[in-house]
Amino acid sequence: MADYDNTDKGAAFKPFDQQKLILQGKINDAGTDRKIVLIKDQTKSGKQLIEVFEKVGTLFVNEKKETESAPDYTGPMNERRMAAWKRMKDGAPYMTFALSDNKQQEQPKSRVDLDDELPHF
């Protein structure tokens, strides 16, 4: 049986009951501002903790969705593009994701041929 390749793919589900978004803000890391959120959670043994998450991307409603299979949301994620689809399983919503290279980076730069010969006198 072949291993499933989940490269550039992902999913997100409803938070666990004990998870709670408690704060959001930013932190400066060696001169670079980073957006963060803090999630109150606990270990399996019940020990309380706060997880720190950093913003890695933004999703916008896909207003150009022309087919049912097109993503519901798209947006930048670091130097790449992220697409997201809303899904439902057993009455619970979740999202699936796919990453791809930024289309603007994939397009070759247009080349302008210049007549760079010097005129003869």
C-alpha cells in the first residue's frame, strides 16, 4: 500500500472543548513584528498551558468562484498561495487547504528586445 502524500495539503477542524482563544496581538522578534494569538489549552493529563500561534497567511472569500470545485477562499501564505474549501462531515464543519506557488512568481518576466547597436558615423 502506497503512503498518502499530503505535501502542500491540510485541514482544520472545530477546536477541542477545552481550547479557548484568550488574547491576540504582536511581539517584536529581533526587530521584526509578528502577529500572534494565544490559545488556552491543557495537556492530556490536565496541566494548563497557553499555546502561542503566529500568523502565516490570510484567506479572502473567493469572489471569482465559477465552478463548484473552485476554492471558497484564497489568499497569500508567506511567499505562496493558499486555497481553502468549506466541508461538512457528520454535521461538523471543517476546511481543507492546498498550497501552491504564487502565480505571479511562476510567470516569466516579459523581455523587451532592445536594438543596442551603436549607430555608425
